Amino acid sequence: MLDTVQHRAQPQAGVPPNHLAQEFIETLRLAVPLMLTQLGQIAMITTDLAMIGRLGEDAVAAAALAHTVYFVSFTFGLGLTSAVSPLAAQAFGAGDVRLIRRSLRVGLWVALLISLPMMASPLYGEQILLALGQMPHSAALAQQYLNGLAWGIAPALGFIALRGMMSAVNRPQAPLWITVAAIPVNAALVYALIHGLFGLPELGLFGAGLATTLVNLGTFIAALAIAAWRKPFADYHPLARLWRIDWPLMRQLITIGAPISFSLLMEYGLFSSAALLMGLISTTAIAAHQIALQVTAVLFMVPLGIGMAATVRVGHAFGRNDPAAVRRAGLAAGVLGAALVSALTVAIVLGRYELGRLFFGSSGASAATVELTATLLVVGATFFIADGLQTIVGGALRGLNDTRMTLVFAVIGYWCVAFPVGWLLAFHTELGATGVWVGFSVGTFVYAGLLILRFRMLARRLMA
């Protein structure tokens, strides 16, 4: 897939770094706003759950079920729209303003077109949950939340497409400030619509979902306005001929983005199945597993931001036909990510008991759960590093439009190694819940190793 970009112009994305130290700085400058934007998204989800928690345990459980249904659909659209970033980055590196504009345009069209069938899943969430054996009361409550949440899929995906274009032209700050501004607005709107404040109707769980949809719409409109009227984005005329669908480029975007979507679903499916395995072990195992995963989700934002930056930096180099810079960008992102994730992992291991007590308290009744959470976080130390590496190297490969092999490697790492090893260690040794996480770690290291070998092979091929 390395021939998918035609290099129509000489490099015009500024003077490329010719030293590894410069590449570190440029990658970090791009990655930090992307990390913080992702953390802002986590903050909004956490705020939603905190507000819903005031409605009781049934509401929290229903929201968890609703998110499971919602994110399966949303993840597929996420992979497709995230392909805007490598396409626009390659165009920026090649100095092709028209291709930057076309990349965003097809991303926005894909966000709209894919959201229509994707809404079917959350709008029929109750039937899906009942078919999966969930309690009727919980399924009905989950449907209330999904009825409000489903309508926000299109603007959420549109925001991701706009964020990809803005990052590709080295301006990731605008999505960050939009997200930061949205956090308190989201909290106030969710609370007001749940409880009927300020003259608004009392809508309960439906209100929480509707508030999220309105915030998604607001962030999309804000990003669209900035892209249309603020420099440097306005110089690209990103909304010119927006009504035209560029079918050839859309096919290319789908070719790049569909394997990303399926790779994300492979990972999401692994974590979902792991929760089912924990349920077969004990209630303590489920609780400890969920908290350890929550810690992982927050930590994951660091390598995710670096991976997004790697897509852009590698895409720039590939777009200007600079093989040495491709290799340098991938190396800088990998080393930077490994260093940061390792430091954070050490901090988590040292504070593992405090993290467990933060969620479960320090009473004697919770001692076993705190102990198991701490054990999983120690075992997870290797998993954190491997997961960070696969995210970063996967991002670098996206910058080369190479996503099909990433999907193959995800199947191998997650489902041919991680799941069977975790199942075997959990139920055929005395490791129990710890065995599931050992399987995670082994499979993710295999996945990360395959991705590293793939990037090295492609970088060498470009140098030849």
C-alpha cells in the first residue's frame, strides 16, 4: 500500500528535522495536546458516570451496559474517520493543499454516511441486551440512555475527522481547547437534564444521553467554524465544495480505515471477553479487573497521543518522499513512548495499593479486592509497556497507509495468543485472575513485536 500517495510537490511542510533530538521535540510538541484532548474525553465520560451515579446503582449498571452497545458501533466509525489523519499528513508533507481539503471532505462524508447504519445498534440496544441474557429492567434503563446517546454519533465522528486534519497540519491545539471548554458545559448540561434544573425537563437517563449528544454537536460545530474561518486552516479552504463526494478518495480512506476499525474491535472484544472470564472466577476478580483496566485506560492516553503524533510525523515524511525521516520519526516516537510509559508504570506499581484503596476503601471487607487489584497492576506493568508500544508503532504504520497487516497481527496477538494463554493460565493453573492478565501481556508483546518488525521492514524498503 506504499504507493497510494502520489508526490506531486516538493517538501513544503517546513524544514524537516535532520537530527533525532529535533524529531523528539517535534513529536512531543504534537503529542502533548493530543494526549490532553484524549484525557479530556475520559474526563467527560467519568463526569457522566458520576452524575448518573446519583440516580442509583441500577442506573450506573444500565449506563455501563449502554456504553458496551454504543462503543461497539462507535469504534467502527472511529477507525474509518481516523484515516483522515494519515491522508492529510501525507498531503501536507507533499505540499498538496487540495488533497488536504479532499481528505477532510471525505472524512466528513464518511462520518455522516456511516453514522446512519451505526445508529441502529444503540436504538435497538434493549433487544440486543435481552438477546445477550441481560435483565429486562437493566436493558430497559440502558435503552433510555441510548435513545439520547445515539444521535450524537455523527457529530462525534465529524469532530474526529476535523481533529485529524488539524493535527496533520501541526495545529492540534484547537481540538484541545474545544474539549477543555466542553468538560464543564457537559457536566452542567448532564446534571440539568437529568434532574430538570433551570426550567429544563427532568429526563433522567435519557437526559444524560441527550446532553452528551448536544455536547458532541457543539464541539463539532466549534471545530468546523475554526476550520472554516481561522488561519491557518482557512488557507486550505477546507469546506470548499463540501457537497461533492470524492468517491475515489473515499475508497482509499475506507481501505485504510476499515482495518483500523476491525483492529480496534479485536482489542475491544478481547477486553470484553476478559471480563466474562473474570466473572467465571469470582466477584472479587471482576471488581479488581475493572479497576485495573480503568487505571490502564488513563495511562493509555499517553501512548495513544504519541501514536497519533507518530501517524502525522511519519505521514509528513512519507508525503515528502523522505525515507530517512520516516525511520527517524518512527524511532523517536517509539523511544519517547517507551520512556514515558515506563516511568508512569513504575509510579503505578509503587502506588498500586493506594490506587486500590482509592476505589474500594481501606476496610477489612475490601482487603482481598485491594490485594488482587495491586497484584493485577504489578502483572500489568509489562502489559502497559507492550500496549503502549503497539499503539505507537501502529500509529507510525498508519502514516505509511499500512493497516491491513496490523489487523492480521491483532488477530494473532490478541486471539491466537492472549486469549488462549489467559484462559489456560486462569483455569488450568492456580493463577486465576492473574493468569488472564499474564495472557494479556504475552499476547500484546507478540502483537507489538510483529508491528515493530513490520515498520522496520517497510522503512528499509523505502530506503532501498
